[in-house]
Amino acid sequence: MTDSYMPWVSNSWMFDYECPRMFKYKRIDKADPDTPPSPNCVVGSAVHEAIHQMYVSQDFTLGFLFRIWPVVLREQMESYSVSETQYFATFLKEGEKLLAKFHSMAKDKGLLVDPIYTEKKLQYIVKSPAGNKYMVVCYLDLVVRPEGTDEIWIVDFKTGSTVPSQAATNSESQATFYSLGLRLVEKITESKVVFMYIRKGKWRYTARGDQEYQDLIKDIDEQQSKINNGEFEPSYSLCHICLYKDKCKMEDKAKDIPGLDPGWFK
Ligand code: SF4
């Protein structure tokens, strides 16, 4: 790797390589997906935006969230090109439930207070022991000092249905990207990284330190090395969310046809 070339990495960059073939389609070939993203993902991003607006306005009432919700939802549906006629009524109700749940959970933990940051973009450079540099980008939903405490929490809002185990939370990279970034860029040491699983009403808490930072940088280096070596064998582990299933099936079939250029379908 040359000095001038600095790969941009993120938590989603790491996640996508869980299926190296999907990573290649998405990030190397920049192929168009076979299927559009599910319309349901619009609710999650709209809920994030409504909560962000609440923290910006510092009106911490549920009434505020309900008032802005239809407007925020409409804007997000438009930006995702999701049919309003088909989905608006369903998404409106679903979002109201999520926002009510968020409000109750946040109130319970003293999070309805002036934040340190809301929707904060962090960009920083890390250097591996091998001398490779990487530009890291991440977005923090919320950094806050819960009411009545001296703690600082990095809070990440999750709107999906899956809640990982505590062991999985302790070893995942997202919290490490956040924690390292907050320390390097803003010189703030958080007390904990907190994942708020709004749909399920669950919390996961974790902490990060030097060992996890070193491990993360080692993992980034290893992944980049595999990418440089053209290692893109499919793992079949992300098929349930993959937007390239048709392309992938065709590539598998093409392998059985002798002499066929593997890139014939692109
Ligand atoms: S369909 Fe499955 S194996 Fe194929 S690229 Fe997507 S995640 Fe990977």
C-alpha cells in the first residue's frame, strides 16, 4: 500500500466483508443491486431523524415527537422513493409505537436532556503496526450525560427486531469505532457505549479500551490485506439481507460452465 493511498473504512465496511463476495459487488464493482432496499428501512431512518430533531430542539416531550413524526416520515419516504400511498399509514403507526417506546426508555435512563452531541460525524486516521493508514468514518447517534450522573454515554439507537447477546455486544466492532473516534477527535472518554433496542425495549452496555482499539486496527489491516489479494469467496452468511442474490446465483452457475468468462453477467 502506498503512502498516498488511504482506504476509507467504517463499521459497515467491516460488516459487508462478512460475505466477501457481497463486499466485492457493493464496494469494488459498485454494482447496481438486483432488488431495491426494503421499504421498511425507511421507518428506522425516519425514527433516527425525529429523535435527532428532538435533541436539536430540546423539546423533550412525546408530543413534540408525535407532532414532527408525519413530516419527518414523509420527507424520508420521498428521499427513499417509497410509495406514500402504499406505506404511509402503516409506517405512521409503526413509527409512533417506536417513538413512544423510545421516549419511555430514554426518560427512564435520564437521557431526555441537553446532549453533548446528536448525530455526530467523526472522521479520524488510524495507523496499523505495519505502517498502513486508514481513514475511519463513523456517525454517533447521541453522546449524553444521563441526568443525575457523572457518566458519559455513547448511545446508538436500533430499530430492528434482533437483539444480540451480551457476549456478541462485547466483541462487535461498532462500539470500538465510536469509542476510539470520540477519544481521538473530541478528546472525550465515554463511560460506556450503550445500544438501545427500541423495538424490543432492551439495552446492551459495553466498554472499550486500548486492547479493543489495537484489535480493531489489526482486524482492519487483515481485511484490507485480503481485499488487496482479491479474496472474495462467498460466505453465504448475509444472504437474508443481500441485495445481490440474482447476481450471486448467476456467478455460481457460471462456475460450472467451462471456458466462460466469470464476469459475463456484469
Ligand atoms: S447472496 Fe449470499 S453468498 Fe451471494 S453475495 Fe449475497 S450474501 Fe454473499
